Amino acid sequence: MKPIPKPGRPTAFDKDAALDIAMRLFWERGYEGTAMADLSQAMGIHPSSIYAAFGDKQALFALAAKRYVDRPAQYMAKALEQPTFREFILAAFDNTVEFLGAKDHPSSCFTLTGAISCGTDTEPAKLLMREIRLENEAAIKSRLLKARRAGEFPKDENVDDYTRYLSSLLSGLAVQAANGSTKAELKRTAELALRHLGIRR
């Protein structure tokens, strides 16, 4: 097990900095693998202060997940904003590779590692991660429908199936990153996926 990260530990209780630390710890270890004692040590504050500021572990996890979606995970939102279907697909893979290959945060996706658990008490955390993933898929589907209206996406292509396929490819990159694949390896895998999708640079 990796040592508990201590980036930016606040000398005095800084709620914003503490939430960033919690996000990183949950991101790296998942909900079940992160104990309140781990959070207390990483944040440098007493457990009672954590409860007072954020609520219980589940409440803190939900806040950390929102922080992830609103900040690090914006790489996908930027891809969705691209003006054409082709540019969207290219940006989705390029941004994902850049994100997963970065050295300043865990090489994985919070919504995947955060949900790794086996206990029944972790069900709310798993449901939250599923909800976020489904919201991501809904955003992708919406972008595909926009591409269809613009005449860029085939009318005979099943949008739901394509959404699931694209989500599976992008999630697969996150799994490979968590398995230790290098940025160069992720990039080659992404290029292979793009060729199979018929997207050329």
C-alpha cells in the first residue's frame, strides 16, 4: 500500500485545502480503502474537525467526488465543447491521455477507483460513482445527437450503442493507466481506437 499522500497539508485548518487532500486520497485508494484515520492524518486535523466541517465519511466522499468533477475531470467537458464531431472525438481521446498521463495526480479515474469496494456499507459510494458515470454518458450522447443534427454522425448508427462503445474505450484507457501503462502506451492505444472509429487526424 502506498504511503498516505500529504500534498499541501494545511498548517491551520483550511477547508478548501483539506477537501483537495481528501479528493486525492479517495482518488488513489477508493472509498473502502480510505479510513477516517487516514483522512485525519493526511489532512493534519482531528477527526472531530472533519465531521464538523464535512459530515461523515460518505458526505466527505460525495464532496470530494464533486470537487473531482468540477476541477480535474473538466478535460472531458472541454472535449464536448469542440465544434465538430471529429474534433470532439479527437479531443476526447487526446484529453483523456493527457489527463491519465499527468504526473501530478493519480493515474486513474476517480469514478472507477473510488467505487472499488466489496462491503455492503459502501453501496452509497458505488451508486454515486455510477450516477456520475451515467451523467458523463448522457453528455456524450447529447453531443452525438448534436453531431447527427449537423449531418456529421450517420443516421443509421445507434446512438446509445455508440455512446456505450465510446465510453468503454475511454474508460478502458483509465483502467490501463491504473495498471501502469505509460503515457506513450496510452497514446498508442488511443490512436488504435481512433483508427477503428474511422477518425483521422
